[in-house]
Amino acid sequence: MGALKKRKFKTTSGRPSDASIWEAFRKGNALTRCSLFIFGLGNILNKQFVRGFLFLAVEIAYLCYMALFGIRSIGNFITLGTVEQGKTYNEALGIYEYTAGDNSMLFLLYGVITLVLSLAVIFAACMSMKSAYCTQVRKERGMHIPTFRDDLLSVREENIHTALLALPIIGIIVFTIIPLVFMILIAFTSYDHEHQPPGNLFSWVGLENFKTMLGQGSKLARTFWPVLSWTLIWAVFATFSCFILGLILALLINRKGTRFKGFWRFMFVLSIAVPQFVSLLSMRTIFNANGPVNVLLRELGMIGMTESVPFFTDPTLAKITIIVINLWIGIPFTMLSTTGILQNIPAELYEAAKIDGAGTLVIFRKITIPYIIFVMTPNLITSFTGNINNFNVIFLLSGGGPDTLDYYYAGKTDLLVTWLYRLTITQKDYNLGAVIGILVFIILATLSLLTYRHTGSYKDEGAFQ
Amino acid sequence: MKARRFIANTFVHILLAVLSFIWVLPIFYVILTSFRKETGSYKSYIWPRGFTLDNYVNLFKPTSQIDFFRWFTNTLVIAIFSTVIAAFFVLCVSYCMSRLKFKMRKPFMNIALILGMFPGFMSMIAVYYILKGLGFLETGILKQVALVMVYSGGAGLGFYMAKGFFDTIPKTIDEAAYIDGATKWDTFLHVTIPMSKPIITYTLLTTFMGPWVDYIFAKVIMGNDTKYYTIAIGLWTMLEKEYIETFYTQFYAGCVLISIPIAILFLLTQRYYVEGLSGAVKG
């Protein structure tokens, strides 16, 4: 009750532009409420012509769009097309002629775009009402009603965030949100290699794809579960092996007796400075059946002159090879980030421990390790999620191979993401790709929710201000 | 005691020497192969029989399929444009998230967090069709414009690092500017931006490096238009079955040429990364 009172107090005396939409609707007069349906009405009648007509222009443009195109595209979005591409034999020319049918993919895309536009217009409607309410309040209080010039100048002060955020947000909507919504919707359709527009239609199938993917018995499910478990095994091994070994390396370089510290660091950092596609592709050739490692083993007489170790062709060995090669990339990264942390451990801690008579080992166990774990936990989480999505290492090293017939277009070392890539780019099973994308999202979101919210940087972002 | 420390030190140094040898070995192999005289791909020996500079020279003689110099300029142009746009987006968003208080701030940050959890190229196919629908995949030049938009369009989401940096600039500096009569816009342009050189450099360098190492998006958008390839797809093409026998050593020469500038840029970003983390105002 107290909080409610406080809020009321705040809004009636605060600046009118702070009012919420709900408040504008509740307290607004008839003119303000009408502005929800006739954009800019409240502004125009209060002589804010440019602002009002801009609102009105948005509404008219939207209505024209809907009348000419939008209504139809919503209808098509629901059916995803009904007319299949036809083929008739033209006897005069002796060829088959195609009659244009509906293109389900475009229908879906236009539907999504229309929905996003409609949401934007609903937003504009709320803005229109709020703007009318602001003017209403200002008029009641006898305050100055801003002219269009004032509006333009306000982006330098109180509305600066709209000016700075407008372009980036449009970019995010067009290149991230619309594509993402489109792909999420595809997960609920039958858009696979047998239903490719414009030749064929696809339709809504509900949760069918999820059922086959997660259920029992189908080939898809027999691929999904092993790939998922390998993804998790990979992420655990890749994250922790690199973390522990990288930490040891950093400690070795940072210890008191070690000389040429800068030189050692440089030697290791060099390997991550080289672009990954270069280093990974050369690693692939190095471990190739006829690559230098096998040549070396042959010359040392460890294997026969015509034999080769199947680094990437034996399923188990391929997994081990990939994890080991990943050490080559991952250890320098950990070394780099832990070095900074090690140098930042307050020296007082060490001195105090020494005065108390603690030995090197005790200091290491009781101070260094807890400190590093405390600071590095968020880092570990991001590198774990990064490894679940580690496309580059798998794709450039083994390409997901060795392939197997037991799986549905996946290899033994395919992660969920590389399988997703294969399903969409090579196999054109877009619906299955989308399902995997959503499942990966669910896994990552659960992980992050469990851990991320407990980290200090999320809870207390203003700690340094 | 002294002897023990000596043994430990020697052991550590030997270990580090062996490890760094292992770490440098693959890079050394790349450089070695790039100077190899014998063409063809895999050999039954490791040390080349002869050395030559031809691999580098031939790289700049364009053939119908392989045109290294053109790929290089393609990538450079795309990288410059997308860097400028992306860095501008990142700075705008991170400044807003750090300095300004407005209603959509927290929701925006949460949405960014959620969007970041979807696998990046899940939406790649949709982006492809949107660009196709907008007519951006008609000619090679338009494809390059499309690639710039893809690289920079969603950049606003990657604001965490720069926001963390802006968070360290004391609010009092902004307030001093307001008291002197500066608008928020003036403060952004004339106070915050000049103080943010490390983080601006870091953002510029990291976004600049993106197009040089991206293979996936570039390949999907460019398709078979070899003339407009970027360097990463170009080099990948050289390893394809029909080219590998002819271009194997040239591939390595190209790798060396690309790795040098990228490695230098990376080492630079490391410096600015550390500076960026340590904040704007040194106490």
C-alpha cells in the first residue's frame, strides 16, 4: 500500500513523459484515448502539427500496407499455401510447362515480417497515446507545449537514448530477431528436403519434429541422443582440460624462479594469434593419413611403411585427437587470462600467510586456487557454453567425420551445431536444423540460469561506479 | 635447499622449452611448406627437398579460379566498412546501457542475453532468404554489401565488453560536464569518447579481424561467385579436391601472408584488452 501511494505521488508530480502507457490510458481524456486509434490526434489538435502528422502518416502507411498486402499475407501465413506447383504437358511444344504455385517459404517470411510490422505499429499506437497524454498534462498544468523544434533538440538531452539506439536496434531486429523468429517457426513445419518450395508446399505440423527427435526408435532419435552426449562430453573435457593445464602453465611461467617470462608467453600466444582456420586446417593436414605425423611414425619404425594411424577416421581416436588438438588452442587462452588474475592477487594475502608460517603448498591451496576459482567462474561458464557451440574446431578439423550409416547425416564427432549446419546447408532439412537450434538454446539457457545469475557481475553491475 | 631450487628451476625451464617447441611446431610446419619447392600435396618425407619463393610469387598471378590479390582487396573493403558500422553500433549501445537510465534498459540487456544463447548460424538460412528477398544476392557487388550488413547488422548485441569499460568511468566526470552546461550528447562526444581510446581500439580491431577469419557466412552468401570471395573462403577453395594437388604449397604461402597481419593485430588487441579491462581512469 505504501509503495502504491509513493508511486502515485511520483507520477502526478513527476515529468509527464515518465508516465506509463497504462497510466496514460487510465487518466487520459477522450482525446488522449482516441489517439490510440487515430494516431497523433491529440498532438494535432494541440497544434503539434509535425509530430501529429508523422504519427498519422505511420498509421496511414500501415493501413495501406495491410490493405494491399498484409491481410493476404496473414491469411497465407496461416495456411502456408494451398496451390501446388502444377505441371501440364504442352502438346504443341512437346514440353512440360510449370504453372506457378504458392511458395510456402515466402509466405512464412512475409507473415513474420507483417507480424513484426504490426507489433511496431502497436508500439507506435502506445507512443501516440502517451504523447497525447503528455500534451494533455502539460496543458492542464499550464506548462509549455514543446514544438517540433523542441522535439528535435530533445535528442541531445533527455531522449538521447532513442537517437543512439535507433539504428543498432533496427539492425538487431532485421538481422537477428526476424531471422530467429522465422527459424523458430520453421521448427513447427514440414520444411525438409522433400518439401522444398517452390516445387512443393510445406505445412504446419505442430510438435511432430520434436517428437521424432526426442522420442524413441526413429533414426533421428538414435542420432540425436549420441550426438548430444558427445557434445556434453566434449564440452566438459575441452573446458576443464584447457582450464587446468592452462592454469598450471600460467603458474609455471609466473613462478619466481622462471626467467624470460615475456618470451615464454609470446611463444604460446603465437598459436592463438594465427587465424583459427589457418591453424586448424594445417593441423588437419598434419594429422592426415599421409600427413607429417604419420610419416614421422613410419620413419621411426613405430608403424609399418604403408600403415597410418587413423587419427580422424577411427571414431574413438578421432574424438581423442580432437580433444588433444583443442588443448593446443585452448591452453594459451587460459594462460593469457589467468596470468592477469595471478598478477592481481593482493600481495598482502601472501605476506600475511607467510608471517603465519604457511608453506608454499598451503599458500597455493588456500589462497591462489580459491582466488582464481572465484574470479574465473563466470569465465568457465562462458567457455563451457562456447565449447557446446564450438563449430570451428570440429568443422575445420574432422568435419564431423568419420561418417556412419547408423546416424541421420551425422558423423561420430559431430556436435549439435555442426550437425545443425549439415542438416541445413547440405541436407536442406531446415525444420530439423531449427529443432536442434531450439534444443541447444534450451540447454544453454538452463545452464546459464542455474549459474550466471549467481555471479557478482550480474547482480552488482554498478559496483565500480 | 639451493641445489633443490636449482634442480626445480632447470626442470621448469626444460619443460617450458619442450612445450613451446611443441606449440610452435605446427606454425613452423606451415612456414616450411610455404617455401617448399616440390608441388603436390602430401609427401612421404617431412623436410622439403628444395626451397623456393615461387609459391608467394605465383599467388599474385591470378588464374580463372584463384585470385589471391583480388580476394585480399575484397576482404579489406568489407572489413573496413563493417568495422566502422559495427564499432559505431557497439559504442552507441554500450554507452546507453552504461550511462543512461531509461525504462527499456534492463529488458534490453536481458533480451540481448537471451538472443546470445541461440546458435549463431541457426538463423543463417533465414538471413540468406531475407537478403535474397530484398534482392541483395543478384550481383557480386550487392553480395558484398550484404556481407557488410551481415557482419555489422547485429553488432549492437556485443556491447558487454565496452559497457564494462564505460562502467569504470566515474559518474562525477559526466556530472562536472553537465554543470558546465554540456548536453548529454556533448558529453558523449567530447568527454566519454576521448577517454575511451583503449576500448574503441579494441572494438575496432576485433571487428576488423572478423571478416578475415569467417568462413561460414561468407560461403553461404557468396555461393560460387569466386571473383567476390573473401580470403577465408578463397584459401579453403584451394584445399578442395580438384585444386589441392596444384595449390597445396600456395595455400600455405597464402596462410602465412594472412597470418602475419592478423597475428600483429591480435597481439595489439591483447594490449588494449588489458588496458580496457583495467578501466579508463587510473587511480
